[in-house]
Amino acid sequence: MAERFLTAEAARANPDRQHAVDRDARTREWYGDSAYGTGDLRDAIAKAGHTAVIKPKPLQAAVAGGFTVDDFTVDPQAGTVGCPGGHVRPISATGVATFGALCRACPLRGRCTTSKTGRKIVLGDHDALLRQARRDWAADPGLREAYRRHRPNVERVISQLASRGGRRLKLRYRGTATNNAWLKRRTAALNLRNLIGRGLTRQHGTWALATT
């Protein structure tokens, strides 16, 4: 659904590729908390040429305070995964690297796994994209600052959009195109209401926001 919506948006924003505007002018930032940080959504946003300012989902270690999947090195070209203990295993056709018996005598086992059959790493379809998102989040203070500055406002608007009178709204129509049109009308109406609440008035034939 996210990919179809974003693709449709890009097509409407750029109906004639021969007369496309500069790419930077079309780039949008998409804000959301970690619940929206899935690989599918990040991939759809990237393919649409936009930027995801989304907090990565927190990683869960198999052992409290121990190693997470980011402590394992993935080599896509070689098709292998390396563990903190220095062992390297091939990635199966289903995206799984099994360390199995190698874990038995590993001195780092206590920080890695409690499984009797050893550690297993499962790589999803967008594993590389998610890993890069976590690296960017840790290394880029500007990204985190932009998230902290804008995300609360975005979440408030989403709440207004998705509910009425404290009750969650349901889609009213069948089909993506019809519901997308309804969503745009509702979004426009809410934006207008919020702007009026912030002092938007019509003066001398033009719209203006109060500056104080």
C-alpha cells in the first residue's frame, strides 16, 4: 500500500518526465516514529526519491546487554555473515546464516545466545537498508534534531487525520484512487482549519497569516 501510494504521488507530481523540475525541488521528507520504520516503507520512500526521517526500531539482543544483529558483519558480495567471535557462515537461499556448532566453544557465547543449537541470523529483504538507517541515525545529529523538531507536530496532524471525536476513522470507499481523493480532501480541510486557528485571514483579496 505504501509503495502504491508513493508511486502514484510521484506520477502526479511529475506527469511529464521531459519537463521534470529539479530533483531536489521534488524531494520530500517523511516523518514518523519507529512504528513506521519498516524496510518496506523505507524502500518505497527511497524509490519515490524522498527522504525518510524515521527513528529506527530498537534492536533486541538475544541476551540482555549482549550482541545485536548489528554486531554481525554482512558481506552481500560474498554471501556471508561474520559474528563477533570471528566465525563466518554462508547465507542460505532463504536469507539465514546459522552458526550452530561453532557457538559451543566460543568464549563470547554468553553474550550472544542462550540457544542450545547456537546463534542464527535471519536477514530480511531490506536488511541492508535497515542497517544503513540505524548507522545514519547514530552518526547524524542533524537527522535526530530534525526528527525531534518536527515529529511531534506530524504525529498530532496524523491523529487529527485518523480520528474524529476520539474515534478512529475507517475508509469510506472501495479502491485506492477513491480513498486517496477522500484523504486529500480531508487533509486539505484540516490544514485550512489549523491555519485559521493560527491566524490565517483574508485581507485585501489575499490570504495572510498573523505574524504575532
